[in-house]
Amino acid sequence: MIVRPEMIRVRQTGGHLRGIVRRAAYLGDSIDYDIEVNGQVLTAVETDPSHLRLYPEGSEVTLTFSEDCIHILPAE
């Protein structure tokens, strides 16, 4: 299962998954995050200008995304 990083929204509360910010990089029109969720590191790229808030490393956040953004990969 994959979700494109730019389809993941990083929020303080109210998301599907809870995690901890391990890396945050402000890039002007976006913020790149590495967020640890259940021992796995997920990459998120926040591009929504109304929510461009930089959560510092160590912050607890939630992640949300639309079910339409989920892609199932075939087993190898």
C-alpha cells in the first residue's frame, strides 16, 4: 500500500495516524517531513498554503489523507 507524499496532510490533531516528526525542511512553497509512525518512517510533503505550518522535530502530529489516494501494489 502506498500514498504519494504530497497527498498526506500533516495536522496537530484529527488525523488517521499519529506520529512524531523526525525531520522537517521548509522549502518555501512546501515543507518536507519524515514522520515516524509505529516504528516506520513515512515521508509527507505539505503543499497546502493554508496549512503550511512547520512542526519542529520531536513534535507529535497526526496524518490524514483521502481513501482515493491509497494505491495497492501487487505482492512480489
